[in-house]
Amino acid sequence: DIQLTQSPSFLSASVGDRVTITCRASQGISSYLAWYQQKPGKAPKLLIYPASTLQSGVPSRFSGSGSGTEFTLTISSLQPEDFATYYCQQLNSYLLFIFGPGTKVDIK
Amino acid sequence: EVQLVQSGAEVKKPGESLKISCKGSGYSFSTYWIGWVRQMPGKGLEWMGIIYPRDSDTRYSPSFQGQVTISADKSINTAHLQWSSLKASDTAMYYCARLFEYVGTTPPPIAYWGQGTLVTVSS
């Protein structure tokens, strides 16, 4: 079974900082990786899929890269509304998806 | 406007059965996959399984196979998640989630989410 890990699991940053979150898969998953943002008490929101394609309406300060086993989500200049938990998700043709454990981005 | 509206919060005792619902509107309910996601208190997201309402093709993640039942009633545009015997460890928020259209060979991510149903199991 494919496993996803995320690093770091927690990061503390300031408004304006550049933030990078890494998601690693235990085996190659091509570009079938999505990134979601979840704020407390809310359902997650899709940011990026596949791997590097920004979804409509998502601010351009978000970007994704990678393929195979290593992927990154970068926020170029952290804004107050970006403090949230970020999850990567591996997708496959059988539609039995796997989420990463999450990265919480907190205010320094 | 696409909406997924879930049934309200539930408080149950261990051993009881439960069926929660997710009603879709604003799109062709039968032709989009709907999945269920568990989020235990303070924890991450877990993919439970998914159903295609048109033909009831249902797939379960290994951790949830045999533990829950996913169904859909296309006559009322509603998907269900049910338990026959709840445990305290089933206490969680449960989200239904509709995928983008599955076109070609690229599996689609989640486009829309329900608001979540909080299930509390306690004696």
C-alpha cells in the first residue's frame, strides 16, 4: 500500500514568510497528487491538482511542484487567511484515495 | 449551485446502529462519484470509501471494509453512510465529498464537500 508522509507536521511562520510543505509517497504516483487547505471547523478546500495546477480562484501565491514520490506546496508570501492545516492526497484510478497526515501552519 | 447537505449531529450509545445522509443538489446526482471522509477529533482526514450512484459501484478503503456501509438512493439524490453497531472509536466528524467529473484516465479530486455530520458515541 502507498503511504504518504508530510513534513513538517507543524510550522510556525509570520505573515509575509515563504512556506514550503513537502509530501512524500512511498512509491511513485505520477502527478496524481492534490493539496487541500482546511481551516478549523470547516470542510477542506482543494488548492492544487494535479501536482502543480492551481485550481480556479486559488491565489497565485500558492504553487505546487513535483512528480513521482516527492511533492511540494509553496506559499510565496503567507497571508493571515493562510493559517490552516494542509493535506496532500494521493489519487488513483480505483478512487481509493489516501490523505497525508497534514501540516498545521500556525502564527509565529 | 452545487450543494451537499448532510444530516444533523448524532449522539449514540455503543452497539447502536446509525445511518447518516448527504443530499446532493444543483447537479446530476447519478453521474458523479460521492465519497465519505472521517475526521476524528483533532486528527487528520481519512478516506473511507466511495459510490457511483448510477450503478451503485461501491469501493471501500481497507480500514473501513466491513465496518461501514455506503449506499445511494438516486431517486432522492441522497448518499448514506451507515453503521450496524457503533463503537466509541467511531466518534468523529464525517464529511461527504463529491468528485469532479471522471473524464479519461485521470482520477478526479474532490470538488465539493458537505458541511459535515458530527457523530458522538458514548455510553
